Amino acid sequence: MEFGQLMRKMVDAACAGDGDGVADCFVEDGIYDDVFYGVFQGRERIVDMIGKYFHRDACNFRWDLHDPICDGSNGYVRYVFSYESKLEGCEGNRTMFDGVSIVTLQDGLIGVYKEIANTAPGLQRMGFAPERLGRVIEKQGSELAAREESRGHLK
């Protein structure tokens, strides 16, 4: 399956709450590294992530993909993602994020999926209080600083 089609299949399944459909896009021990929920490895855990978290916290998803590119092993696609929040204090607020999906392919399926997203504007639009938004930004900053490829950038 062509990379853009594989990604479209994955995001359509995620938006529909079809955890099995999402997991089918991954190799057996594939990794889904979600910008909010963290790392889920293996098809069973990916199914759980979609059912237990994704649709617990939001509804009425829209996930548009733009400019997919792939060299056969690595793929990238820009996205705009929106939903209505179910989070306490933010119920019904529609928000959106833009980002990039970074994908490593194995045998025509996703081996590793991770994303970089511009989350602060979306969380602010949802209604996160400044203190709560600050905690999210601090967590994301710490995670970036702890990554191997970040070594040497900060003193």
C-alpha cells in the first residue's frame, strides 16, 4: 500500500474509534508514540490506546493529511487535527492542532509512528487554564531535552 493510503487508513480508523483498524496498519510490535498519551508498543496496546484514551477524552474528530512523502523506509506527512473535548472543564470545546507525523516503515506497515505537534494553541483554545497549560509545556520541554538527539543543544 502506498504511504499516503496507509496513513489515510490509519487516521480514518483512529477517528472512527476502530482500534483494530489502526493496529492493522502497524507491524506486530509496532510503536505508536502519541504526543499526548505517550508510547504504546504492540498491536494490542495500540488498540487499547484508541479505545481507552483517544475516544474517552474527545469526539467528532477530523484529521486531514497534507503532502505525504516517503523514501520507502521513512515517511512524513503534515496534518491538521481537530476534535471536541470531553475533558472536565473543557467539555464541548472544539480545538485543533497542526503537526507532522514521522513514520518508519517495515514490510509495508508502520514500524514506528511518532508526531511533533503544535499543542499549546490547541490546548489554550480548549480552555486550559494558564497553570495547566504551563505544566503541559514544561513536560514537553523536559521530554525534548531528555532525547538523545537533543544532547549537546542545552548546557
